[in-house]
Amino acid sequence: MAKLINIGFGNVVNSDKIIAVVSPEAAPVKRMVQRAKESNRIIDATQGRRTKAVLITGEEFIILSALQPETISRRFNGGWETEKERGESENE
């Protein structure tokens, strides 16, 4: 069953369409984003903020998000971390 995932600033994506969530820092990802921009296959959901995650869809669209990949991953896995979990992960 399709599930909509919030990727920040009121933007949502269909979880069934996403095949990867990656950091935009690597050179291959930067090239992929540039090629998608050139061929009008990019969806910018950053609301003017810095891109922190790149979502790759099965339909060859690339979605840019201002949320961290870890945050989006937790949302895909169905969880919101509690205050206690957030504190524990910061101390690791």
C-alpha cells in the first residue's frame, strides 16, 4: 500500500516510488542532479534552502530535499524518534 512521506515544508512523496535517499555531497550524485536539471527531471522541494538529501525515483526523477537523509529514512521506516532516542543518538 502506498504511503506518503513528508520530506519537509509540506512536501510529500509516495514511498513506493522512491528507490534511494542519498547525500548530495558525492561527485556522482552531483553529476546525476546536474543531468536531471538539464533534462527537466528534477523536483526541487527545498523551498530555497540548502539541499541535504537527494531522493531517486524509479521513474528517473530526482527530488531534492532540505531534510537530512537520516531523517527521511526514519520517516520511511515509520518512526518518529522520541526525545530520549534523539539524545542517545547525539551522544554516540
